[in-house]
Amino acid sequence: MQFREHLKFELSEIPLSELDSLAKKIADELRNHSFFCLWLIGDIGAGKTTLTGNILRNMGLDSKIAVTSPTFTYLSDYKINKKNYAHLDFYRVDSSRHTFSDLLSYCDFDGLFVEWPENLGTDLSAIAPTHILRIEKSEDLQSRNYLLYEASSV
């Protein structure tokens, strides 16, 4: 499945100390949609889970609720102001042994945060992105470059 990407914004050399303001900007963009699916693309250690937690907090998640990577469970869900959100992590998935089209069927989610979607191979229909965030680590590892795209199927 291929996607057309339209650049919404690019932020370069953002220090980790400014992550909350970036998360607010992304949360504001996602809130403009009745449903969203945000793919977070970046190397291990790029900060995908940390940023997901910051975005969820900017959407109203209680700061006492930990947002951790669902690497071993594949999915963590959060309820915020009567809306349901899922955080998915497919880093450890073996696409030849699993299909995930039914993974999201137990709940109507208003938004999805998806790490490592490329590991699903061709089984992407259930998690087709509305947005793609590309995260690149700087050489000194103290800042990141962020590119947010709106996405649509080709």
C-alpha cells in the first residue's frame, strides 16, 4: 500500500527540552480530525514513545498515567475525555506469522499512534495513516528533526 504525503510542517534541531511545545503543535493538528492514525517513523531511541506520551498529555491524559512502549503487548489504550486512543508498537512483530486486521476491532478508536508500521509488510489496511511523523536524531543526540505529513492512500 502506498501513500501520498503532504508536508504540514518541518522543525529542525528541536532540543529535547522543547518536546512539550512540539507535542502541543502535533496534538492541535490531530484534534482537527474526527479520526487520525499517526505513524511515527524513526530509529530506535528517536523518541517515538516519549513524544506519543507528550501528545497524549496535551490531549488531556492525566500526567500520573505512564505511557510506555507496547513492544511486547502490541497495543496500549487510553481514554481521554470520552475518546479512545491506541498506541501500537510493531517492532517485534513477525508479519509472516501474525495478521493485525482484527487487533483494533474490540474498540472504536478515535486515534491511533503507530510505531514501526513498516514491520507489518502489506497488512496495513487497518492502520492506514492520516499523518506520518518522521523523526531524525541529530549527530549529538541532543536534538531531533521532525517532519509531519498529512497522508492519503494512492
